[in-house]
Amino acid sequence: MSKPSKGIYLAIAAAGALAVAGGVTFWYAAQKNAATQTTADQLVTVNATTCEPNTITVPGGRRSFEIVNASDRPIEWEILDGVMVVAERENIAPGFRSTLEVQLAPGEYAITCGLLSNPRGTLTVTPSDEAAAAASEVTLRKFLGPLSEYRVYLVMQGNAAVKAAEALRDAVAAGDLEAAREAWRQARLPYRRVEPLAYRFSDLEERIDVHAAYLAKREADPAFTGYHRIEYGLFAENSTEGLTPVAEALVKDLTELAARLKQAPLDPGLLIEMPGESALQIAQGQLPQGDNLYAGNDLEDLGASLDGIEKLTTLLRQVVSQVDPALDKVIEQDLQATRARLATITAEGHPSYGDVPKEQREALAADLTQLFESLRKLQPAIGMN
């Protein structure tokens, strides 16, 4: 065997130096980004193990939080009221930041800090004149119809999610890989239609729709369960082996979700917030890198998500059309533009979301962001703040 040349050693040394330099550059950029001032009400820096600050106090009302990811993993940041997610930003890349605005009632909340296994922080919201005014400005009467109709939609889609998961479980148990893959694709759709509310049940979401990136051991973590664990087995490992217990657990969790969707408290403020918040989460957290990383069927899922957003938007337009016809028209146009963009991309026949060019992803994200900007005007138009 011939002795390696001196040039090879030099190349290895150079590559190592570049790797070290890259790590130092990332660390410096993340720390510099974290230290930058913000115009938000509260700056929160998330590192590998905690939030800084870990204890936050703000007055009630509409508040903004700027979240900086100073760790080396993608993160999600949530405000939790018990097991209920009040608001969140997900898939914030290392070294990047994201802003969240949310209407907060006085009370004690928890905040997540990076990995799901990390200790949670606390958020205290104190009483304020702004919070009291927001709670009293809108009567329930004008929303009775939309709230009732949305409840029916939740029940129907929740039941559909259970049935689709049962079909997935049966295909997995039969060991039929191709049938299981198709059943998995179909099982995702009803869940995505109710995700604007479903994701707020944090205990169930962490079992039903958890991503490996948020877990300490990634795909090898015991907490990696639900849709994406099954997706990983079917599309990355190309096997149904060992997935039957995971599929059975998914059926159980979706059955519990369907029961909660029937009983979950619904109010005008939540109904108004959900479609815009969902549009922004998709634009910022899912479209850049994709959500179904192993199956790549994000375009199908996105169509189902738009179904859910459109259902909510249609119900709210029944109210806003009476007080602001111009805004009603803008929301309709923005929704149609997003649908048209998705149809154009889908028509090009991309076999996987990984094949969708970056510029098309960015254009779709821009459409959803514009829809969010229009939907956020619903609150003042209807009389919510």
C-alpha cells in the first residue's frame, strides 16, 4: 500500500480548519443575533438548555415576543396554559429569530425552551386596562352561528382522522408497505384540516405530530411517536416492521383528540386568531424546509391545511362582510391567490416537496404571509381590540 501524499494531509488539515471556522462563525453570529435589541415587548433567547430570561412578566393585552435561537438545533417556542397551546412559533433555525404576537389574558403560563425535554420557563401576565377592554368589547351573539358550524366541522374531521388512522394501522399490521404508505398520506389530511385547534393540545401534539428535530436523540428517541415516526419507518426505512404499536397508539391518541374537539371551549377571539396564525406558522415553520421530511408529500398536506384555513375564514367572513366589505373582499382575494399558487406548483408534477424550487416555496410563503396580514385586520374590524 502506498504512503499517503503530503497533499492529502494538508487537505484534511484544511478541511478541519474550515469546519472549526464555520462553527466559530455560527457561534459568533448566533450570539451577536441574540444580543441585538428588539422592538418587541419581550426578547427571549433560547439556548441549548433554557430560555433567557426564563421568568417573564408582562401586562395583559396584545403582546409581542421576539424569539432568538442561540442553540444548534431548530426550535419551537410555545406559550402554554396547562396542556393548551396559547401561541407558538416553530422550526426557528439556529441563529435566526421569529416574532410572535398574541392576546394574553391575566394569569400564569408556561413557556417551552428548545428541546421538549428541557425544563419550562414561566410567563406571568398581570391585569391591565387593555386586557379588560379586550375581554368586554365583543358579544357572543354575532358569533353563535360560526362557532356552531365550526364545531360540526371539528367533529366530522376528528372522526375522519380516527377512521383514516385505523386504516393505516390495518395496512401496517398486514405488512403491506405500499398500502401503508398510501394510507399514511390519506391519514394526514383530516388532521391537517383541524390542526389550527388540534395543535393547541400540547400533550397530544407531542405524541401525534412530534418532529425528531425537537427530541434529544432525534429518530432514536423513545418520544419519537405518531405520524412522523410511522412516516420515518415507511419512507426512510422502507419497512412496516415494528410500527404496529406506534400505529395503534396513534389511533388511541386521535380518538382522544376527537373527543376533545367535541368539547373544547370556543370563543370569538380564538376563532378570529386561528386562521391567520395557522397561515403564518405554515409560511415560517413548514414551507422553508418542509414538514414531512421522509415522505415529501407536503403539497398534499398543504392543500388540506388550506381547507381548514378556508373553513375558518369563510365563517369569519359572515361577520366581517357586514362591517367591512372591503376587508372581506381582500381576504377572499388573498385566499384565492394562495390556492392558485399551490395549484400551479402542484400542476408541475413535483414527485416530492424536495423538488420544489426555493423561489416557488418563497412565493407560496409570501402568499400565506399576505393572507395572515389581511386576517390580522379582522380583530379591529370586528371590534376585538
